[in-house]
Amino acid sequence: MTKNIMLKISLAQINPTVGDLAGNTRKILEYTALAQKAGARLVVFPELAVCGYPPEDLLLKKHFVADNIKALDAMSKKVRDLSIITGFVDSDAGGKIYNAAALISDGKVQNVYHKQELPNYGVFDEKRYFSRGKNSGIWTIDGVKVGINICEDIWIDGAIYQAQAKEGVGVLINISSSPYQAGKLRERQELLVRRATETQAAVVYVNTVGGQDELVFDGGSMVISPQGEVLARALQFEETLLNVDRSGKNDQVAPLLESSEEIYKALVLGTRDYAIKNGFKKVALGVSGGVDSALVACIACDAFGPSNVTAISMPSPFNSKATRQDARVLAKNLKIELKEIPIKRIFASYLKTLVPYFEGLPADTAEENVQARIRGNILMAMANKFGGLILTTGNKSEMAVGYCTLYGDMSGGYAVIKDVFKTKVYELARFRNSISREPLIPKSILLRAPSAELRSGQTDEETLGPYEDLDKILTAYIEESSSPQDIVASGMDEKLVLRTIRLVDMNEYKRRQAPPGVKITPCAFGKDWRLPITNRYKE
């Protein structure tokens, strides 16, 4: 390994903010100074670190691209006595732009590499913006021949990394902004081990960290030996500087997280960064005494601290004493402020107003949804009056089948568990209880049959079927693109399958109006899922 690296490298796993050119370059210089103190000869930063990832249609603004290049040049003048590699947006004389990596030393940009493999699936739209690069990405740094490539360049079999290895590079450096989904770090590591062993080169991989809208970047930067040994690995979900010596070793090989802990940390980081990067210091949410709002309250406390979280209980005539008491106990356990605003009188006023129009008709979802919309109005009024971001508490199972109310429980600025199926909500709630000295979420919440409590005796599973079955169907249909016939053939009840899929297809109009939320699955509602609202294909 020593003969391959031969220079001290620092992996700067930083949390940039999209569009904050001054803040991002300042952070790059701060981490460069830390690396220099540690004796590094090269500091490597993530993909598009100068402008943040993904910049999306900011890239269509020529002045944005020009400003990002100016920021890179201004920063370069301050880099002395070592080299850095960082991502930025480059442009050529013809107006084409490139996802690029710059090598900077001696106060200027010495070389530039343009990304060749442009992902255009899931949340990625790089072909919409970038042109494909053609240069070799082979540079010599402190006498060591290295191959630089960017994210997707190392994922595609036979891509530029292979040509670089054939030219005799001893170190492949990949700068990435690879979004999180459950289990993704293990998948990345397996890939990087394969690339190291097939090329017989050390692999230095630097990933960004932090939240950007619905995406979370989990870091997990690492160094792999040519023999496939993990020599160093950074913590997930934290900014850090990972220093490696000339052999590529470091005292830190951070452990791989268990699934529930990994997902929980992603939800905390994504929620915190969305709020803070958009100027919110406080959050509020409705608490019902149910498991969804209990989990979101825990995430909010871990993200912002209890003093910055307000819980609002809005009981109606259909809320039981047990759920009202559980909301109080939860708030007490979390040490958060609880405001109780009963909606019985407001609900009665609505119904009285609607009597001339509803007279003679049976009560149905219209009356149920009035309650949800009253609560949504109260939450938004509190946000307007006192500031703060409203967190919604609906889960992916509900969102999938439309078991949610437009302008009601969907009202708010960020949908924390939008991509978390109901069965996973229970797992995460139990996980959060397991890491506290005393359980934060009352046991009664975890044992009680879930209910929207919008009518007497209501339960979710009475309407939707057992959540265990529902989530299996939804996972197959949404994340695996299975047909109804395939799902039924797997052993699921045909009537439940067809009904569930019909509900998914007919409720896209609701999902389009939902707030953004943290992506943790391979197919989150939003950029991953682009079902047409007007759609007569029903198979």
C-alpha cells in the first residue's frame, strides 16, 4: 500500500449549502487549514462542493455558473503549501457546462477534470444540464500518479477509472455527492472494494454530508487498499476531516450502523438541515397521541433541542382520553412545550354552517376532513404568529393510498416521515425508546391500534387492511414496480392488492401537493416517483 499512495491525504467530508458560494468556499478553506495542520499534502473535497449539490436549475443561469467559477478562482489564490481537489461547475467557450473537479495548488487552478458518466435516473437529472467530459483525469501530485473521477464515473463498469488504472495510476480518487437511502453505504463499500481489487489501485472516496431539500447525504468517506481492505472510514451523517497517512491508514474505521439507527440519523439530519438552511430555528407539530406524531416529535427534539420544539394537541369530540393523555405524557417525557387547543366548538360551528347544504345526507369523510382542516388551519396560524416551521406527521403508507387530508394533516412545511412506511415507523419508535434511559414514547402508543380518530370506533386497519400486508403490497408496487398479478402470485390477497393499487393510482394529485420530506427508500414520492395525475392505465 505504501508504494501506491506515498502522500498524506485528508478527506474533507463537508456539508455545503446549495448556492452559498461564499460560505462553501470559506468552509473549504477552513478544512484545508485543518488538514495542513495535520500534515496533509492533499485535501479532497466532495463533488460540486463549491456550489452545493444538486444545484438543479440554478445551472441554467449563466451568471450562477460564472459566479461559481469566480468563487473557485478567488479561493484558489489562498491555497498554498499543499494541494486540494474540489468539485465545481466548469464551462467552456461554447457555453457548455461540466460537472468538474479542480486541482488547486500554489495559488491557482492547475488542472480540471470533467465528469464523463452523467446519471439520469431516480433523483438525478445531470444530462439536463451537463455535457460529457473527455479528458483523462490523470494528474501527478507530489510525484504520485493519481486518477481523478466523479461519482458515477466509478459506478459504471469499464468507465474512466479503468482507463486510468491501465495508465498505471496507483491511487483512484473519487469525489461524490451520493444521496442516502437505507443500506446505501454497504452497497458503496462493496463497489469500491471491487474497483480497488480489479484495478489494483488504492481507492480514495469522498462523499458529501448534509440535507438538501428531500435528499440526505450520509458521508461515509473511505480509503480502500488495492487488496480490498477498508483502511479508513468516516462517520456517517457528520462533518469530519479524515486524515490518512502514507500507507492510507487511519485510527478511524467508523462502524457500519444498524438499519434503524442509520435511518433515524438520516431523518434527524435531513429535517435539521432543511429547517436551518432555510432560516428556521424553531419547529412545531400537531401531536395526537399516535405513533406517527410521537416519532416526529422525537426526531424534532434530537434535531433542534426540546426548547425549540412546540407540540400542539387539538382534540375533537372523537379523541379518546387515552390518546389525549398519551400526548401529554409524550410532551412531558421530551420536555417540550405542549399547547392544547380543543376544536370541539370550532367543529360544531362548521357543521352548523353546513347544515343547509348537508341536511338529509349521511355523515362521511366530508365531516371527518373538516376536523383535519381545522387542525391544519390552527397549525398554520401558530406558525404565522410565532414563526417556526410546521412539521407534518403523515407516513408513506398513508401518503401512498391517500389516507390523508389535503389542507388538513398535510398542511406544513416539511414531511419528516413521508418516506417511512407505517411498519417502519413502529420499528423506529421502538429504536428511539431503546437508546433512552427511560422510554420517551409511551408503551400504550405502541400497543394501541392506530386510528385517525375522526369518527367513533375508527381504526386505520379497518379501512386499509393490516399494515403488515399493506406495506408489503406498497413496497412491491412502488419500489419494485411489480404488477398486480405478480403481487397476488406472491401470496397476497387479490382483493386487497387490487384495492390498494387503485388507491395508489388515484391519489397522485394529493402527493403532488405534499411538502418535501426526507428520502430514505429507493423510490420516494417526488423526484423518484413521477406518476401522471391524469392516467387511465390501471394494470
